[in-house]
Amino acid sequence: MSDTILSVDIGTTSLKAALITAQGEVVSFCSVSYEDSHDRFIACSWYGAFLQAFELLVKTCDVPGICIAGICISGNGPTVVTDCGLTFSWNEDTSAVSDCIPEIARTSLFIPKILSVKNQFPEIWKKAKKIFSGPEYLIYVLTGSAVTILPEARFLPAYWNDEVCKACGIKSDLLAPFVNTGALCGNLNGQVFEELKNALYCAQNGNFIQLNENCPVFAGGPDFVVALIGTGTLENGKLCDRCGSSEGLNFCTKQIVKGKELRTLPSVISGLWNVSYLIPESGTMSDEQRLCEVEKGIAVLKDAAYENQIEFPACMAVTGGQSNDELLLKEKNERLGMKLLLPGEKHFVHSELLGDACAGWFGLGVYDSLQAAAKKIVRLRVYENL
């Protein structure tokens, strides 16, 4: 019997899920769209999409003898969800509260969203017992445990602390306690287990899939964090191009790097940093525009590395939907003059789900670090420009 992690990533318009072994084999994958992605209570649709995805994974799995050893959940952010499912998404405007945010909270990505909920939905705010930073709402539905996923301690200024909450008039117990990526959040509650067991019974296609009662649920984190884990961008000198509806060039270093048009954030690995060049609307650009932006981004990163006496890598991992575009890859390879590394396991481009698998297997103790998990699970192959 092969053990798998059920990796789940909550997107803006759909939920993606996959069953992934500790060696990185993707035995089943699916994507489920939400019925109305603009619904103010869209988070209430996540559980239904999760159940649909679970049933689809079972129906399409063609590997016999699979056991789901754990579940790991990530999602987009900064999104704020109340315990009744009211959702204030990462891409919503918070300008109405910008003037009332105290200086101490200016670095937080979540406080403007939280205050927007407080100001725009006062009746729901009064009744709320917990506020979640996105995907943790689904963890709460599955387990009854309220947590906030803090990828690494240095991310705290982007979240909150007691002093920030006090300055903003937010009861600190309204916000769930922090856990790190890979932490055990809780176990499936009895009702959820019964629903999943029923889905297993209805969807079995001849291959026996086992789900144990009290299945553990682990913390993934923000989608961009687990995507970096899922590309192996966890070591000094690693570079990746995460491309889809938006695009980001991410360079892992041992030191803080500052430069025009660059954003430096902590890595999920202590002592390392992630330097990013962002292309927000790459999915709406022509191939020529997109390639020009990538060229510019690589040039900016190279210059910053040179100024900081950092060796720039000669290869770059590429992941996301655009990595299936052969013509775009060919042109990118020729223009950049870099070795491109593509997902090797069944051309699986969903790095967020691979990152969740790394976090889940780390949480189960199969690997002693996220880096060790990524080395085994993330499979990259050299792109051959034919």
C-alpha cells in the first residue's frame, strides 16, 4: 500500500487537489471551480469543492492500494474570513480604511482587510468569534481547530501582534494563534470523516483507497510560500519563475538584497531570504510583452546580485501553467541564455500542491526538514530546446 498526502490549494476561482507520495509521485489530480467566485461568502463554498475534489481524486486514481496519511492545505492571501464564512479577498480594495490604520500596523498585509470587515460588516463583526487569514478557514471546518499559519517567525510584521491589535481596536483572541508551515493543526472531525468515507464508498473504481479515522491535517500556508517549497527554491542561489495569471521571479539568498523594482521577504527557511521581481498581469500580456518583462526581471536581479557580490545562477526552475507552452519556453530559453528546469513528474506544474506535500510529509516526520522533503519530492528535468 502506498501512502499519500492529500494536498489542497484554495485559489480565487477554484480549488486544486492531488494525492502525492513521499517520493513525489502524483497519483491523482483534479481542479474544482466554485459556482460563484465573487460571492461575499465564497469561503462557504470551499468545503463543498473539497468534497467534490476528494470524490474526483478517488474516481480518477488508477493506482491500487492508496492510503491517505494526511491532508495539507494552502491558499491565496492575504484573504480574511470570519467564522461564518464572510470573505474579504486578497484582491479587494482597502483604501477606505487606509487613513485609520496606525503607524504600528502599516507593515501588516492583513490588518487593512480585517478593519475593512469591521467597518463594512459591523453586524457580522459583532458576532464573529474567530477571524482567519484565508485557507485556515477550511482547516477550521475540517478539524474544529482555529490556527493562523505563519510560515516563519520573520513574517510576523506582515501579520499582527498584541500591540498591533490593541492599537487597531481588535480583540487579540479574535485572531487564531500562530503555527508554522508543516505543523499539525488537528484531526478530521467525525462528521467530516463520515462524509469522506461515504464519498469513498460512492466513488471507488475498483482500486482500494484507505482513509483513516482521525486523519491529521497539516498547515501549508500562503500559496506563494508553498509554491517556492514546491519548486525547491529553499537553498542559497536557487532561482524560479512561477508563472500563471501573474508571474514572479524568485531568487533565494543568504542576505537581504535591495534594489529598484525588487521585493525582499523572508524565506520559509530560517536565515534565508527571497528576492522577487513581480509581473502582476503577465497572463493578460502577449508572449512578446511577457518575455520582455521576464528579460527585464532577470537583468534587474542580476544587477542586484552583482552589486551585493552574490553569484547569480545559470539555471532557473519554471513552473505554473505557462510551463506547458512549448513555443514560449523555447523563446524564453533562447532569450535568457539560461538552463531551464521543468517539472519532471508527469509534467506536473502545480508547485503549490507539491509544496503542500512537502509540508505534510515533514509534518508526519518522514523528513526532518522542508528542505529534505523538497529534495525528494520536487522532481525537475532540464528543458531541451528542440
